[in-house]
Amino acid sequence: MEAFFITVCLFLLLNICLGLVRVWRGPTVADRLLTTQLFGTTGMAVLIILAGYLGELTLLNVAITFNVLAILLVICLVQVWKSGAKGGEA
Amino acid sequence: MSVWIDSLLAVLAVFLAVRCLLAPTLPQCVFLFFAFGLALALAWARLGAVDVAIAEAAIAAGFLGVLLIDALRDFAAPRTHGETAQKPHFLTQVLLGAGLVVFLYVALEAVWNVPDGGGLTALAADNLPRSGVDHPVTAVLLNYRSYDTWLEVGVVLMALLALFATGGKELFRRPVVGAVDPLLRQVILFFTPVLFLVGAFLLYLGKTEPGGAFQAAVLWGAAGILLHLGGWPVFAAMPRWTRQVLLTAGFGFFLLLGFIFMSGGSALFEYPVAYAGVLILIVETLAALSIAAALTAIFAYFNGMKAASVENEIPDPS
């Protein structure tokens, strides 16, 4: 069982490492933001796996915090950049 | 086996930090910083410091992320190269380097020499029943070392005051966005209560488990920022006195409590054992409200500042 937890955890962490390629190369800010969302989801998965592995259920609270705040970045990007475009046109 | 996870996390965190510092463009730098925050939060979780992990997740992924994205837009417009490409000052570099070396030395000195018997850990654990809470971190933050926490609440207020001082307060009055997209409206209507509830949950959880005022404050502040982005500038819409009371409630009540019990003969910020639990909860709630209001105001200020500058300047041809 321990080997299972660690394998899954390592797989998810390597996924994050692969996502870094998009952060580095991503031509637009939106591409990079989507990778950040991927990081948030993958990070949550790692935290949940760790909570099971270490037997520490309070780690789930960290996952919840990540989860509810993930939406904020997307809305901020959409709203801030949209209102900026309007200001530029005016 | 689990050493693989730890070494991967350690390498990832350092690699991301270096990459973030050396990134050639601003968007790369900002988004690498988010990834760095995630790696750091995972590392804290792996180290067993769940309090710090929650704070890192909330502040780095939430508040700082929003501020950085907002700032990124200000720098996205191409500008003349003359003002930014300034030659670094030699004396400043030397002083900064020397300061960093001294800081590193002090930090190493503090971490390297662990006192015999684990320092104050045993003392903190022994006094836990008298502190009014069951979680040692909350006990340290809000009972043993309340003075530090009180000043931390003050630091947030101070940051806001500095913003008021440099930019004036009138920027808060302008409405932000006009018509709200129905999808955005639904998302905001759904997430505002969720953020508020999760914040309240973390605040109350701080009594027994990792969580507490600062984490809750970021979540409540996130609710305020979300409403602001959706075109309901909650902070700006409040009457002036409400804003003032909201911003100073945490700091003021903390101080008042300290002085009231000091007049009764105890030390500053020493709570009577019988009421300690209730008092800590009230202090935490008010502090969280104040910090949340301050975070919302800081974001509203930066957002409004840009809107004002866009209107005043000649618009870019692009």
C-alpha cells in the first residue's frame, strides 16, 4: 500500500514538472494561467494522497483552501484583462 | 521509498526559486512564482507544518496571485525602455549583498544551535490547558506571543495606510465594471458564500487543529475581492465610518483587551484562564474581519488606480 501511495505521488509530482514546460514557453498569459490551474488540481491530489499516506487528515484542509481559491485567479485574469481592453479602446 | 518524494520536492522548490529569479520576462516570473508557492505548500505539508501549508496555499495562491496578475497587466503595455533600463547603483548592490550575508548568518546561527531539551516546546505543551485552546500553534500565536500577532495585524493596517497616503482615498469611489456577464454572476453568487463558510470553518478550527485568523482572513478577503471583480465594490460602497471601524476593529480590540487586563494587575495581553478560550475566539474573529477588509481594500486600490490612470493618460494605439 505504501508503494502505491508513493508511486501515485511521484507520478503527480512529475506531472507538475512537465507542466512547467508550458509555464516557461506558453505564449500568452492565459496558457500559463491554465497550467497554474493544473498545478492547483494536481497539488490538491498530491495533498489528498499525502493525507492518506501520512494519516494526517488536516492536510485535507490545505486541499480545500487550494480548491476554493483556484477560481479567484481565473476570474481575476478574465475581469482585469477585459476591463483593461475596454479602457484602452475608450 | 518516501525519500524520493522529499528529494523531488526539495529539488523542485529550489529549481523553481532560481528559475523564477532568473526568468527573462515578467509573465514567466509571475507564473513560476505560483508554481514555487505550490511546491512550498507541498513541502510544508510534507514537513508536518500544516498551519504554514494552509497559510502558504491561501496567501500565495489566492491573494498574492490576484495582486500579481493585476500588476502584470500594468506592465503588459510596451513602454519606453529608458526609464526601466537604469544602471544598478554600485553602493546599493554592495549594501544589499552585505545585508543579505548578515541576514543569512543570523538565520543560520538561530537555526543551527537547537537548545538542549528542545527549547520552549515542553513549556508550551505544559501550559496548553491554561491557554484556552487545544492547538499549540494557536496557543503560541494568540496567547503566549500575542504581542507579535497584534503587531502583525498592525502591519497589514500599516500597508493600507501607506497606500492611502501615497494615492489618496478618492480612488475607491469609482465603480469598476458595468454590466456583469450572467455566467460570472452565477459563479460569484456561488463562490462568495462558499469562501465565507470555509473561512469561518478554518477560523473556528484554529481552536483545536491547524487553521486560524490569518488563513480565514485571506478567504474572507478573497470573497471581497471576488465581489469587487464582479462589479460589486463592497468596500467602496460602505459608508466611511463603517470602513474605519471594520479596518481598525481587530487591532483596536486586541489592544483594548490588553490594557483592560493590564489595569487589573496582569501583564499586557495576559488573559484570565477562565475566559481565555472565548476571548481568543473574539479576538481572532475581529482580527480576521479587519485583515479581510484591508486585503479587499488593497486590491480595490490597485484595481482603481489602474482604471484612473488609463483614463487620464492618452490611450495606447495598440
